[in-house]
Amino acid sequence: MKLLRYRAGGDVRPGLLDSAGAVRDLSAHVPDITGAVLDDATLARLAALDSQTLPLVPGAPDLAPCVGQAGKFLGIGLNYTDHAEEMNMDLPEHPILFLKATSSIVGANDDVILPRGSVAADWEVELGVVIGTAAKYVPEAEALNHVAGYCVINDVSERDFQTKLTGQWTKGKSCDSFGPIGPWLVTRDEVPDPQALWLTCDVNGERKQTGSTRTMVFTVAQIIAHLSQLMTLHPGDVIATGTPPGVGMGIKPAPVYLKPGDVMRLEIEGLGVQTQNVRADS
């Protein structure tokens, strides 16, 4: 299934994408797409529905973040071997963890807003993992059983805030709108191998990032197992698993960063496409 959330007036409603690419309303079956409905039993119940009998949402509805009420938004840094090479950094011994504020989460096609003082905002296409059942002290072999599904994430990062404002990466990762998620949540049964997906990011029609999840330093299963030794992962928690090479910070001879008027297009194989316009905060 491809689960989603769409805006209707002042409300956000649950939905799914049918086989023809149309949005169907799920309001009669679940109140929202949140951690509360991402357990295996509920997902199986939704999968058993005949999508053609669900109310058709006309037109192209405005998409909200594909998961609501995320408790944690966790990021893994320097997790692609070829990205580490472009940054001239050693591979980490353990997954590098940072936090993104949940208030940074926006829909896949919402504007990315550069905060006041931003001069080094960067793009990062990433495979997103959404937890479906609580994970604590989980062995690697069982880790993927705790995944509800996968999605596209743009881990937008303000590099000056990240590296020069004294503190942890969270400062440069958590600005409002710096966490586009979606367009939909693809349930794990449709992603048999999360380590065999290609990712791309274009800026103003120019390909910037091309990569494959097979070059991850730490696999999705390893990441979940590691994090579950440190904290309980709860249903609805979101993990951004790192970015392949081609970020603006790594461009030679000089970095290239986002500016108002830029357009980003991100895609992950089987998980959909995001498109964001960049604008300055007022």
C-alpha cells in the first residue's frame, strides 16, 4: 500500500493511492495515518480493503506529511561510503545520530523556507523509515519486522547553523520546513530490500545526487538494531538514514547552496517524487 495524508479545507485526512494513481479516502476506516494505525494488524486490515470501493478524492489534493504526530525524527549522518569520500571524512565506527525537530516536518511538495540569516542551506535526499511496532533491544535479524514502511525525505540542512553555531548538528537540521516527508508511506511488503533502492536529487533541473542504498555504511536493519539499544523506537517515529554524494557542501571548487527561487526534485525508486520550491522567510 501507499498510504498518505491529504489536506481538505482546514482538515488533514487519511488516504491511499490506488493502482491507477488516484487518491482514495480512508476516513471511514482510520482517523489518521499515525503511529496508532501502523501496527501489522491494522495495516493488514487496510490492505484487505477494495480500494475501488473507497471514496475517490477528486483532482490532485494537496499532500500533508505522510505520517502525522511523529514522536521522534531521527537522522543518521555520514552513512554512505561515497558521501563520506566527497566530504573527505573517515567512515564512522557506529551510526552517527542527530535529531531533527518534529516541527521541521512538512509535506513532500510544500515550500522549503530559508530562515533569516541562512547562507548555506543544502539538499539531502534520504530513505525514510517509519516505525510500525515498538522496538527495544531488537537484534538485527528482526529489525525490519518493526518497520511500517518507507518514504522519501529531504533532510534540508543549513550548514553554517550546523557547523558554526557551537553545538550539535540539530541546529542546522531543525529549521521550519527542513523535513519534507512523503509523498506517501510505502508499506514494507512493497519494499522487499531497502538496500537496493536508487535515489536522486535535482536542483533547477540539474542532477545533483545519484546514489544507491547499497552503499550505506550501516543498513536499515543495523540502524534500527543500534538505535533500539539506546532508546525505545515507537510507532510513528521517523528515521532519515543518510544521503548519497552530491550535496551542495561537497561541490568543488566551491560549495553551492540553495537560494530563493530554486526548485528541488527528489525521487527514490518505488517511493515517489517530491518537488519543493525554495523561498526566504518573511
